[in-house]
Amino acid sequence: MTRRSRPTPNPQSLLARQGGRAASVAARFAAALALALGVAACSPAAPREYAGHGEAVEVDASARTVTLEHEDIPDLMKGMTMTFHVAPNVDLETLAPGTEVDFRLSDAGDGLTVVEIRPATP
Ligand SMILES: [Cu+2]
């Protein structure tokens, strides 16, 4: 009766197998991370911003509003005259009616807000 020796596992190939498993876990983790980041980028909580140009027709520093006769705002609206809310950190005291301005609007889902407005640069 002969005793067959069991093939001993080659330590090299065992290591390689474990390394492969680790790599596959890392790949899966990377895929999950990319998915999470993609979801965050598409989140409705992320405010959209738009750049505009026009004239400050009326400035109400106490009401925190500015009425702008603005040109077309790409991806948002055609040119028109309308009143916007202005973010608290924007200085309206130095903005005189009749000034030609460049401005930025933010839409965080609760309406448009002017987050930056400055005399237009030629
Ligand atoms: Cu408008």
C-alpha cells in the first residue's frame, strides 16, 4: 500500500492568489467610491451658478434686492428686467443705479440669488 503524498500548496501561488483577491477588493472599493462621488456631483443640493451681464436699474440695500436689466443668461433665461435677492455678504452700498455690471447668480433650489455683482470690466 502506497501512501500518496498530498500535493503541498505552493506558497508562491498562494500568495499570488491572496494578492489577486486584495486587488479585486481594492477595485471594487474604487468603483464604489467613484459611484458615490458621481452621485454627490448630481445631488440637487449642489447650487448651480450662472454668470450674467447688464445694468443695475434699482438698488435696495435695506431690502437686499437689486433690479437688473440683464442680457441673456446662458442656460437660464432670456434678457429682461427683473429683481433679484442679493446674498448677505454682497456690498450694495457702493453699487449705484445705472452702473453696468457683471454678476453671478446662484440657484440652490430655493430661487435665484445674486452672490456677486461688480461694475463691468470693458
Ligand atoms: Cu431674468
